[in-house]
Amino acid sequence: LLPIKQLSQITGVHWHTIKEIDKRRLRQVVPPVKWGELKQLVMDEFAIFKGHRYATVIADAKTHQVIWVGLGRSRKDIRPFFKQLGENG
């Protein structure tokens, strides 16, 4: 539940090592996206860094599974998701 930087300082383990462990854990816990079963998507944006920067999250409307998160909130910023959707859909 701690930020990676703080966990690294407490344990003495390098930041990149902790990040890699967290990525492996997430791959085990988060199910893969079933691209062929996506029928309806929901999209929202949220502020990061006290409202000076934004990110966009896209999820499956039926299961609420987060499919994609990207920095920014413009059309240009979310194009990579739709490119990926086209490749997998």
C-alpha cells in the first residue's frame, strides 16, 4: 500500500526491482482483456498531480474491468487505445 519510492527507501531494494515485482503480481491478479467480447465501453478522465495533468481510463461497461489508462484527455491522447482495439478486435 506504500508508494514504490517509499518502499524502496524502507527496504533498500532498488526502485526498478520493486516495480518489476509489482508488474508480475498485477499480471497474475488482473485477468487478460477479452477483446472479442467487448460490446460497450465506458470512458472517463481524472485529474492527476493536483489537477494540472489528466489521464483517461477506458473500461468494459459490463464487467467494469479497466482495459486501458493513458495520460491526457484529448482525442490524440486516446488514439493509441483505438489503434490497439482495432488490432485486437
